[in-house]
Amino acid sequence: MFELGHLVPLQRKLREVALPFLQDLHEVTHLATTLAVRDGTETVYVEKLVSHDTNAPYSRVGSRMPLHCTALGKAILAFTDPESLEELLAGGLRPITDRTVLDPEQLRRELAAIRRSRIAYDSGESRRGRFCVAAPVFAGTTLVGALSVSGHAGAERTQRLGPAVMGTARALSRSLGPSMPMRTG
């Protein structure tokens, strides 16, 4: 309990600094915009913005998903230490939809590509008919989480959103600077 209580102010600070960036990205894309952090082998949503004219969001602040089946989780997992990846793989990759990546080698290849591009994609892996584009967020060289946009599936739209998501994540990372003391689960 002490450790969890200690992490709340750090996540609150991340959320406060990130909110204007998330709002700008949301306004430009008109899509659900989310900020998440890692807790063990799961992604925890710490902020989510949705439009009033979209369907009800399938996730909410405080909800969790396995790291391997969301773009947010994969953006985080790509920059997590190798021991954590092996721990996740040892526990098995649980299917969420019929599109969830379950092959460890396929996931490793995908994570390597994410490390190169700094953009992660999820096309129906966590929820059928939905897509997500995410990018990691750093404070200096320390991974602190990831941000994303998501909506109804559309491959052509997904690819176009990558640069906007990555640009927002980089701008947020610059604003966090090297001084924000964060720990990821």
C-alpha cells in the first residue's frame, strides 16, 4: 500500500503535464486520446479524452489491459527492460480477440519495429473493430508511459495518425525533461 500510495503523486504530475498535449491531439484528431502507464504486465489508463459525439469508450481511467494486446502497452513494452519482457512471455500471452498477437517471436519482431519507429499499432487486437496508434513518453531517458489515439478501424487512417501521435509524445517528453522522477511498474 505504501508503494502504491507513493506512486500516485508521480502519476498525477505526469497526468497534469500531459493533459494540454492530450487535449491538443484530441482536438486535431477528434479521436479518443489516452495516456497510460505500466503496472507489472498491464497497461493502466491514467487519462482519457473522448468526444461527446463518439460511441461510449471501451476503456476508462483506471482500467487495465495486458501490455501485449494494445498499442499503448506495446509502446511501453518496446522500451521496457528485457527481463520484464521475458516475465510477460513466461506467463503466456492471453488472447483478448482473435487478432491478439500470441506468438512470442512475432511480438518480439513487432517490439523491435516499435523501437525503430517509436510508433505502435493495434488493429483489433484489444477490441474488434477498433484501432489504436501509440507512442512512448519519456522523462529524459526514463520511460514513463505512452499516449495514443483510438477509434473505429481503418488502416489508411491509422498510418496517417502515426506522425501526429509521435510528435505529441516527443513534445510531452521534452516538457517532462530529465528531472521528473518516475518509476514504471
